[in-house]
Amino acid sequence: MFRGGPARQGTAPGPGPERPEFRWCVPVPEGVTSSPAVVGSRVFVGGLDGQVYAFDFETGEIVWSKPIGGDVISSPAVVQNRVFIGSLAGVFYALDANTGNELWQRAIGPISASPAVTGGRVYITTTTGLVVSLDARTGEIRWQYAAGADIVASPAVARGMVFAGDTAGVLHAIDASNGQVRWTVRLGRIQVTPAVAQGTVYLGDADGIIYALDAETGAERWRLRTRALIDSSAAVAGGRVVIANADGIVYGLSARSGRRLWRADLDAPVIASPVIAGDVVYLGDRAGRLHAFDAATGQELWQASLGGEIFGAPAVVRGVALIGTTAGQFCAIGAATVVEPASFSGVAARGLAQ
């Protein structure tokens, strides 16, 4: 599931790759901005060509693909053998994870967000400002909530609430059972998915401010101002918050106080979100590089250049990081025989820390 689960904490089971070796790369027409989901031997991801793909984890071979129309920038959630995903064409789907066959669909409006699935419900937002709860089995709409402004990021679900931010700068906390608002708080324009951990909501806004808010009340616990807008969602683990701003500055902060623990400069813009797997942070940039950092110190361990731009967060599991780019490729990075098709001659990797 996008950002590691419904609470969107940005963690991955890991372990991740220790070295930037390419396991395989496969072409995806028009490119990939969706973040992949891995379940068993399958990797699921959306493409800008309007297709949902299932790849073999070991080889990268296509197991199935399903056209759903419109750019698929939504990241899939895979629960109980069902792939939940939507597209900018405005239809949300449940697909059979084994075959790609459609189980149900529901027209709800253009979708750039990624679903959260928990307790038999699917929670999704639309770019027209709706937060929607669907029955995971049937697709029946359980409730809808109108935010009053566009929503471009994904909802988080935790503590019986759905958290969603809109482009007018309002963060909404909504009762997950009935769609009634619990509280709202006004920040700057919100283009990121909230992360909820230990009773705190973490997110950044277009004014470049990182916030920690009480999940029950919306009261501010701390804030940190950066010098550029924030398009990157936070990752929270081990008492740390890791988040990047659009200028490519990555911050490691104390989750409790907001105190800066470390800072790293990627020297490239960032719209993707970090993932923490064990003691390592993985983050892509708009120069097409995937970076690995020490989560405690911010020291860069290695980077791999894939070309194009990276908009999504990697899936990190079983020693492999899986990531796509706008250059029309989807790659698995991890110790194995290197597979580098001729069409990906620009792919390169280098280790930084010995």
C-alpha cells in the first residue's frame, strides 16, 4: 500500500539493497509516476499510458496488464488478492490480482491519489475535492465528504479518522465510519499525504513549513520552516521524521520536538517521498537518481541514475528497491545479475560511502 499502510508512515519491510546494482529494467510506455506495491512474487504499478501492470518480482516479465483509461498516477493498494487503483479518467477499480480481471468499478471523479484500504473499506480522494469511502468487496459508496477545494494528495487513515489536505490549505480530519468532520485546521496549500504516527500528524505545505499536529484535536505540536514548498510526504520511524522540500533539501528531524538531526542536499528538485527501510532512507529526485541515506546521520550511501524524473516512492522489500521514471522505464535495484537493456544505456550507479 502507498506509504507502507493506511497511516502513510512511509516505511517499508526491507531490507533494501546494499549496493546500487540493477536487477532488471523493463519499458513502460509514457513512463511511471505511480509507486509500486509488492505482494508475494508480483509487483503492481500504474503507468502513464493508462495501464495497470503486474510484473514478476524476480524477472520483470509482465504477468498481466489492464487498461483503465487516463493517466494512472495513483499507486495501487493490494489487499486480499484485489488491486485497488484509479486514474485521472475518473473511475476507481478493483482488479483480480492474479489475472487483472475487473471485479468492480465506480465512477467518482478524477483520481491522482492512492487508496487506503482498512477494515473492509477503501478510502480515496478525488481532484474535485471529494473524500470517498467505498465497500472493498462491492464498490458501494458508504459515504462522501466534500472538502470544498481540490485534493491532489492521498488520504491517511488512523485512529478511526481519515486525514486529507486540500489545495486551499485545509487539513480535514473525518470520522472513518460515517464521514462526519472531527476537526479542520488551516495551513498553506497542501499537496502531500499526511503521515500519522504515535498520535501525531506530520506534513508539509506549499509555504515550506513542516508541521506536527495532534491527531485528536489538530493542535500544533511543532513546526519547522524551510525555504521551498514541500511536495514530498514525510516518512516516520525510529523517532525520526524524514522529509524533503522542492529544492532537494532532505531533513532528518526529531519526531517529538522537530529538532533538526541532519540535513542533506540532493542538488536537484524533489517531488517524490522518502521511504525508510531499517536504517536506510531511500528517495528519488527529479534528476532521475535514487539515493540511499543513513537514517541516523543523513550520510549518502549510494545513488543510482535511471534517467528521466522520479516522482514516486520506491517499494523496498527483500533486498530490492523498485522504482519507475518518466523516461519510460521501471527498474528493480538489488544484488543480482545485472540486466541493462540497450534502450536503458543511460542507467548508471555509483557507491558513495565505503
